Amino acid sequence: MNELELLGPRGHGLACGTAVLKACAEDFQVDEVLDIPLAGEGEHLWLWVEKRGLNTEDAARRIARAAGVPLRMISYAGLKDRQALTRQWFSLHLPGQADPDLSAAEGPSLGILKQVRHKRKLQRGAHSANGFTLRLTQLVADRDALARRLQAIAAQGVPNYYGLQRFGHGGGNVLEARRFAASKALPPQRNIRSRLLSAARSYLFNQSLAERVSAGTWNQALPGDLLAFTDSRSFFPAGEAECQDPRLGILDLHPTGPLWGEGDSAAGGDQQVLERRLANAERDLVAWLAEAGMAHERRILRLPIGGLTWHYPEPDILQLEFVLPAGCFATVLVRELVDLLPAGQTDNPCVF
């Protein structure tokens, strides 16, 4: 499966040029934003961790080994890229125990920046946002065209596709999900089951969003849409009055698309027609998600880009800084700017 099949058309037109992303880990930096005041006491030890070239699950295993606790005692809010320099929170459940010596977990790829006690464990999805600093290197593009595109993105957002990394190499996760759906079976391993269900649901959402992008309606509310605020999981139907809500214009309120599961969609109008058509075309996947017990949810179609700034530290390097809501993909913003060229990873840090 190629990129267009897995995502869909761009929202802002053809790419402005080409570049490389992640020539080294420092080109893709992520800082988790967690709006939780920590008590300074309690049976949970929270860690602010910087990792490089290491995925979140591997980092959790290293921390568990160093602390001498089972992996199930380690919690984190979200998964962060391996080929990146990321800073995120972990928590360890240590009832009646002193702070362990975690130095064995540290090294060139992992550092513990802060330790704080708290009364509760860190829950999945607890972070409110992620802050990004990206460097596009080997850039070949017209700066004026890029400036216009970036200004449009700041004002209008981008289509809120799930990124390619959700689907595996060549869409392998989607293809594997189709095989299980056709046989009406679920993978016995919990981690594989979760990965394939997530990939299938994300793929179907992207197909729904791609239809709206093709129609030019991804960034506007239509009667019958279900609307949601940027940071809310609740939604409400749009009538004529709701389609004129000024909060749509300031990128606070958005139309949504389906995350398929049990239950019927409450969408009406053209969105209802679109969802029914896609559900009929993907009967096996839709039924598989419902039978697996996934709840029918919604995801905003438009992704607002918070605090977007940019500059050129070198003539062929574009540096971007911005904030995205949790669960959204920085790569879909980059896709609206340039076509990415392949780059080999290196173990040597870049000069930032």
C-alpha cells in the first residue's frame, strides 16, 4: 500500500519542494506536555526522561530492570518515536519502597532528568499535548512558496490524518488486520491485537477524511456533521446555526470523522451518506472492530497547529516549532510542506 492509499490527498496542494527529516535523532524533538501538578509525595515515582534512538516500551523495560520491579509497574502517557530525541514522563508504582537507584537504566540513549513522587500513577493519554522542534535538512524549495504555505497552515490547520507510522511498512498492519477480519478472528497476543485494531480503525478514519479533503470540506462544518472542540472527546450535531459558530473560524471547533466500533454513528446529511458508503465498502473491517468491542468514537478532521514558528538556521535547513494535541502526528504537517527524501539514520548527534 502506498502513501496516498493510506492517507489521502493533501489539504493545501502540491508539495513546495523536497527535504530530509530525521537525518539524525536531534532533527525530530518531542516534549510531552503534562498539565498535572505533582504532589511531591505518594507511592508512585514519576520520572521525566530524555531518550534518543529508543522507543517508549524499550525505555520502560530498562527502567523496570534498573528498579527491580515487574514491567507492569511502569506506566507512561503515550508512545514516542524511536528515531527522535524525546522527553516524556514515566511512573513507577513503589508502595512502601524508597526511591530506587536507577543509574543502571541511564546511558547515551536514556537520561533521567527529574524524579517526583505523586499519589497516583500516570495514566495512558494523560498528557494534553506534545511540543515539537523539527529540522528539515537538505531542503530544496522556494522560500516564498514555503512562507505562504506555512501562513496558510497556521491560519487553517491541516487534515488530521493518522501518520504512516501507524500502519507499518507498506501498510503491513492494515493488510494483516484485513486477514484477521476476513477470518473473523483476533490475534491472541494482546500487543499485536491492539496494534492491528488501531491500524484498521485509523485507516478507515483516513479514508473518511480523504473524501472530505477531495471534496474541499475537511476544514468546514456541514449540516449533519458532528462537531467537537480540539481537546474534547464529546461532540454534538451541527445544524445551520452551528455551522456559523465563530469558534470554527478560530480553529477551536471542528467537524469530526468516525472511529468505527460498536454502535451507530449519529452523523447526518452528507457525512452520514459518506460513512455508510465507506462502511459498506469495508464491511469486514467495520464488523471486526465492533466484534472486538471497540467503542464508536469521533476524531476531529482538522488539526490546528499551535504556536507555529519557523526559521532557517542554514540555507538548506528549515526549523519548525509547534504544539499538537495528544494523539496527532507531526508528519502530517510536514507532508503539507515538502516531499520527504529517504535518509539513513546515524548514531552521531547533529549540531543543533
